Amino acid sequence: MSIQEFVAPHSLSEAKSLLADGAMASVLAGGTDLLVGVRLGTRSPERVVDLKKIPELTAISVDAEALHIGAAASAFSILHDSDVPSFFPGFAEALDLIGSTQIQGRCSAGGNLCNASPAADSIPALIANGAQCVITGPAGDHQMPVEDFVLGPSKNALKEGELLVALILPRPSSQTADAYLRLTPRTEMDIAVAGVGVSLTLDGEGTCTAARVSIGAVAPTALLVEAAGAALIGTQLEATAIEAAVAAAREAACPISDKRGTAEYRTHVVGVLVARAIAQAQARIVEASS
């Protein structure tokens, strides 16, 4: 089935109506995944609903409690026209790894999340930072953690007629920092063999008081590894604590073997990246405090 209609609503209520009238509709938050799917024949919507003209879906704002990113805000806008890189350098690093500059001018963090690739770079970074999804639909508005939003490869938690409106990231304290690292076979525009997002909070003595560790590309979905974060809390990030976090991440990983790497290799690599991301986040806190 070919696309019969392309609609670019100017309000959220109009977009909701277009998604709820029974037509086979797909939303376009950037189009970098949708249009590829249409060309390959894996996506065949009757209607495409372009979200780029809805102000609240492209807005980026910061208040005393959180950072709000519209689901259709482009990666370029997030990276260059907002305070996101100063608050969340790891999340910014993840976004900056998505495609080329041209792709970043169109793609969105919301679209990257909804596309639900196991190897998506932004998702582990969002999980590490405790991001929440703001969802609207026929039953009203609700929120859910990003780690619960992706249900499997190319499958998310949106129900019929629902729409991802925004991502909310709790504003970090001055003693909190994040990091995102991945390994790819090539240095440019490739898919991760493994990816890791980490967020740490340290007290004035350097003791870890909060930690979140997320791993990607080594399971059907990106995972929050609670045991890895727990291994760091109450420590000064000594080698034994980091080794325990690494072991927890490797235990949680359940990768496949494919042309980019064997399951054994990916399990090993994800542990290496966990240790490096912890060190990078810790260094950022120390640098900001000095």
C-alpha cells in the first residue's frame, strides 16, 4: 500500500485527531527512519502525519526541576540551540553519533526512541539520566520511564492513537555527570556493537551517592542495569566497585552473534565500556568541582 495522504498539523489536538480516526497512520518526527522503511517496503502507512510544525513538539526548555525536549525537536537543535550539552554531555555525545550533520538536522531524539532499535545510541543515554516519556492519546496523558517504553526491536509501548509528546530529564545537580560510549566497527555513521550510558552523583568527599548504568546493542532492548548502579553507590569508585559494576553489566547482557561481532565479544566489550564511562563521568564531576 502506498502513502495516500501527507498532513502537517499545526496543533497537538489536530495531530491526535489524525491518529485516532482509524486510518493507518505513521508519524514523521524527522523521517530518517520512516522514509527508509517506506522505500524498502517495510513501512506502508496510508497517512503520514508530520509533527515538525507543532510548537510544543519541537520546543526545548529548562526549568528548576527538569529539561523538556519536544519529541520532534531535531538533534541539531538539541546539540546547538539549547543547554542540553552543558547539562547532559553524555546524552549530547550520544545524539552527536547519530548519522551525519544532514541527518541530525532532521532526526529527533523522540523518533530515535520510538524507532526502538536495540542499537540506538540515544536510548541508553536517556535511561542513564532517568528520562521520562510524556505520552498523550485517547485515554489522556501519562508518563513512563524510557526503560519501559521500548518493548523489543522496532516495538514501543505506544497504543493505538497515542503519541510521544516530550522527553523529560531531571535537572542534574552540580555533583552529577553523565557519559555515553559505544564501540563501532568503523568510526563514522555505523551501528553500535555495544553502547553504555552512565550517570553518577558524588558527594563532597567523592563518595558515589547515586548511579545509573544502561547498556545497549547487547539485548533486544537497551537495559537499565540496576545491579551495576547499586555496586557503585556508597563507594569512592574504587577498582573493586567498578569491577562489580562491570560484572553486573556483563551478566545482564544477552547479545546475539552477527557480522558485527560475536555474543562473547560484545559481552566483553560492554564491560570495558562500562568501566570507561564510569571513569569519564567521575572525571567530569571532579573537573566541574575544581
